[in-house]
Amino acid sequence: MFNGIRGVLYRELNVYRKRARKQLLASSLSPLLFLIAFGWGFGDKVVAGGLPYITFLIPGLITMSSLNQSYGIAQEINITRFYFHLFDEYLIAPVSHIEIVLGEVAYGMFKGLLSTILIFIYALIFKVNLIISPLFILAILLHTFLFASLGTTMAMIVKDHGSQATVNTFVITPMVFLCGTFFPVDKLPYIFKLIVYTLPLTYSTKVIRASLTGGQLNVLYLTLMVCFAAVFFVTAYMAVKKVEA
């Protein structure tokens, strides 16, 4: 089983290696602009969630950036699927469906964790003290697994790039801005609270922020992250099986 996972992951990492410099630069620019605009712009005078705003912002940027990178494998899978027919080769090779899914999800997690390291470098530059605990490591692994699984699911479901862009516009982008990344969700109107509490990023952000700032962890939120991750992994597996059918 592990040979198949390694084969899929090796292929993805080998392609990534050839364009790593450009991708790292692109993924590092947006969080830096947010830090300059909001972190320096608001300074220490603004408090959010009981924390100086820049301390509140960094965990949100970690969840945002790692989501974008982990989920972003959907676009890469689409390109290889529609133009290079790579998945046709996977499906005729002696590689099981679950190996394909695990290989792609591992690649998404790699990209998400790499972007997390970049944000920690920014935290050092901006002199923000964060707590790196076993809880945070568990949370970020679960977070990247969750959204890499979702990205794999969507890449298998959509029929073209236009459909993928629609999902990004109406689901991913609102989730990034409304699920506690830049401000506490408690400040939202009631109807929007109902919406954001159905979205997985809300719980990822709360758990990761609590683990990095010494806040109180809500075990229910961590449990819901596990549930979302399990559901999205199963849907990814089923979607790959459906593609073959």
C-alpha cells in the first residue's frame, strides 16, 4: 500500500520542486501584505478576542494560508486530470483508490505545512510570541488533512475549470474572510453566525488560535474538526472511485 502512496507523492513533489521558488514567493506575498496593512496599521491599540490584534491575526493567517495551499491542490489535480490524463494512468496502474487519495492528501498537507512555516518566520520578524505545543501540531495536521481532502473531493467532482472557480468564489473565499481569520465571529450578525458555524474553517481557526496563544481549548471544536476531516476523506475516496466508474 505504501508504495502507491509514495509513488503518487513522489510525482507531485517532483513537479512541485521545479516551480517551488515561484510558488513559495506567491504564497508568501498575501500574508505579508495582510500583516503590513493590518498588523502595523492597527498596531497595539486594537484588541481582538482579548489579544493584541497582530497576535490575533497571525493564527488566522496560518489557517488562511495553509487552507489556500492545501485546498489549492484541487486546481493542480484538475490540470493533470483534464489535460494530461494523469488519473487515467493512476487508475490503470496497480495503485488502489485509497492510495491515490492518501498520496494527493499528503501532498496537500505538505504545501499547507510549508506555508505555515512561512507565517512563523513572519511572526519572528514582527516579534509576535506564539506557543508551539503538541496541541498546535495536532491541530495544524488535522486542518491541512481536512482541506487537502476537500480539495481532492472537489477536483474529482467538478467537470471543468469554470466549476472549480465557482466553488472557490462562492465557498472558499467567503469562508476565508468570515470564519474568524481577521475578526472574531462573535461580532457577526446572528444570521451570519449560523452560517459560519456550519463551516470547518471556523473550528480550525478557533482551535489553532487557542493552541498558539494559550487560550482555552474547546474539545467540541477539535472533535468537529475530526468529523469534517473524516467526512471529506471519505468523499474524496468515493469521488475517485466514481471517476473510474
